[in-house]
Amino acid sequence: MNEITVRAHTNIALIKYWGKANVPLNIPTTSSLSMTLDRFYTTTSVAFADQDQLVLNGQTADATRVHNFLDMLRAKHGDFPAVLVTSTNHVPTAAGLASSASSFAALTGAMFRLLELSEDLTEMSRIARRGSGSASRSLFGNFAVWNKGENDASSYTESFYDEDIQLSMLVAEISSAQKKMPSTRGMQLAQTAPTYRSWVEKSARQLEEMKAAIRQADIEKIGLLAEDNALGMHEQNRSCAEPFDYFTEDTRRIIAFAQKCYKSGLLAFVTIDAGPNVKIITDKATEKILLEKFRANFPEITFDVAHAGGGLEY
Ligand code: 2P0
């Protein structure tokens, strides 16, 4: 039986996706820019079967989201038989790294090969986007930009800068607790914040500044922009119609410590996604000293280190 196996890596947005202009199509309110991580990935195998099924980390799992994704693919690229999807996440669940990005990117890559579709990354990114917005960015290694667009055709992701720029990310594993607010709902609420429109406008300016900073490999500029963009995103959550907050006491302690390190002359900036966990942005020259400082100050927290890399691997 023909079985296709693909690996896709997680990504962290330096300019965030936090809002939908169109929910069923996953058209975002902002363009986003991410770094794909070398360390963490999902491996997915697909083969034709009797019914759409999902085996996740060795156990049969609810296949609703996968089934809906396959039906969307059937509607767009022609009918095909049921599929058995076998997926394993090599992502620390406690680190708040979204496995939906690497999962739907790997599934997209695997399905395109199983169906012998033309492996055009632009079209693949449109398909991956429908599974999970951030998955469109995990098709690419290093740095990718998801252009928000205004419809299915124009909302796609492309490689932005496919080289290592000495950026390091320390990933703090603060909490493995189930997140309280799913991202889709969180985004919809954030969009009711009085300052949401101005965050979106600022984000468009920051995207251009971020692109320039990456081209110049200016880690300090990258870190300052990423931190401001992420903290701004979380401000929307706190000031929306039904306020909520992903931060915990540990989140705030780590942010404060990173800011103290920066004031003392070290490159240390934070970015935070839809959970309490913090990723600390630094460069390869600083990563070891920063890691020692964080481990000494937060002995109860596990820190991993990741660099840019990834992209689909068959
Ligand atoms: C991002 N996040 O840009 C943002 C920042 C979390 C915070 O993309 O609803 O799982 O499946 O499109 O991609 C997480 O949301 O959301 C996310 P859906 P997704 O990485």
C-alpha cells in the first residue's frame, strides 16, 4: 500500500497572527512573519483506508478536524478515498508550542504527494491555512511571511529569508495545563478591544521594519519589534469585551527577568503566544550565558534552545 511520510517543524511568529477577517477561510486581519524551529516537529504518514481516521501519538484520536480538512481538500482538488492519518508530535507539550501548525503543514505535504498534486508551495500554503492559520508558515524553513490577502487566492505564505541569522530562542516550559482560551475564540474576543484597530495598523508597520531587521541580521531590532508586537497582542486580550489573560505569575517573572538582562547589556527579548509560556529571543553568542542565568533564577522551569531551520522533509 502506498504510504507517504512527511515531517514539518513548528514555527514561532515574530509578528503575530491574532485576528480573523474571515473565520471559515482563516483569512487573518494582519500579515504575520515567523521563524521555523529546527528542534520541534511533527511526523505524519498518510495512506488510503476505509474511513478518515487519525492516530495521534500512537492512539486513535478524534478525527473531526482532519476529516473536515480532507473534505475541504476534496472540494478543492477533486474527490479521493478515505485516508488514515498517523501523526506523531515531537514538540514539548509543556512549552506552549502549537502542534497544530506543524501537524497541518505535515498533513498538507503528505496529502499533496499521496494525491500526486503539483507541489506548488503557494497553493499548499492556502490549503494548510484552512487547517490552521499558522500551519501555512510551517511549510517553509527559516523565515516565512503569510500575506494576509483578502480572499482565498491572495492569502498565502511565502519564504521570506531562507538563511540562518544567528538568532536563538530559549523556550521556557512553564505550563502543560490545557489552555483556557482556544486561539480562535481568543482572537475573536481580542478583535473587540478598543485599541485593536491601532494594533493592526502598528503591526503592518512593524512587519516592514521586521523584514529590514532580518535582512540586516539585527537581532536587537528583531527582538525589540517582536516583543512590542507580542505584548501589544496580549494587551488586546486584557482590554476586550470579555477580558482574559494568558499570562501567569511565572510568565510575568520571566518577562521581567528578560527585560532586566537586556538592561544589563545582554540581548534578551520575549515573545508569547496563546498560553503562559515564554520564548526568549537572543543570539547564538549570548545563548549560553543567558541560559545559565535563566536556569539559575528559575530552577523549577525547563528551558530548551531552538534555532531557525525546518521546512518540509520527505
Ligand atoms: C501566531 N498564534 O501567529 C499566533 C500568535 C497564537 C498567537 O497562530 O484558528 O492555531 O487554527 O487559525 O494558527 C495560533 O493559532 O489558529 C496562532 P487557527 P492557530 O502564531
